[in-house]
Amino acid sequence: MKNRLVRNTVTASGIAAASVIALGFATGQVKNALAFAIGLLVGSANGLLVQRSLAFGMGFTALSLVRLLLLTGLGLGIGLLIGLSQVWLVVGGIAVAQLVLAGFAVREALAG
């Protein structure tokens, strides 16, 4: 996985997280915005974790399952710390960050 792909994902997720927090303050939904923004930031770390797991030279499929379980568990834990009703927002933020990563990966693949 290329460094540019990871950097673009982290940057886009960071900008989206900052925008969500600003919108949350503007609408009075700070707790919800914080939960979603944290999910975006946690999810954007997946690219970094992929790079590290590829360096181990182990089976990609097995490590992918462990990595996604780790991210989901972390998201659930953080969501529960914020509030039970915000858990889905943290996990949703993680999912959106994965879509951002996939989008940048498709763009890289098509660019050649």
C-alpha cells in the first residue's frame, strides 16, 4: 500500500472530522459529532495498520480479520465511553473512513 494512499485517507478523514465537529457545535449536537469524528479518525488508521501488517509477511486475510476486529472493538469501546446512543455513530465513522480508503485505492488503481 502506497504512502500517498494512506496520507490522502488520513487527511480526508481528518478534514471530514473537523467539519463534522464544527457542524456539531453549530447545531448543538456536539456529542454526536464528536462520536462520528472519532470514528472517522479511528477508521483512517486502518491504512496505517495495513502497511504494518504487510511488513510482517503473514497471511493478509488472517491479519485483515484481526485488524478489523480490533478497529471495531476500539470503536465500540470508545462509543460506549461517549454514550450508548453514540456507539453507532463511532462505528459509522469507521465505516465511512473505510469507504474513503477504498475510494482512494480505486483512484490509485485506475490511475495506474
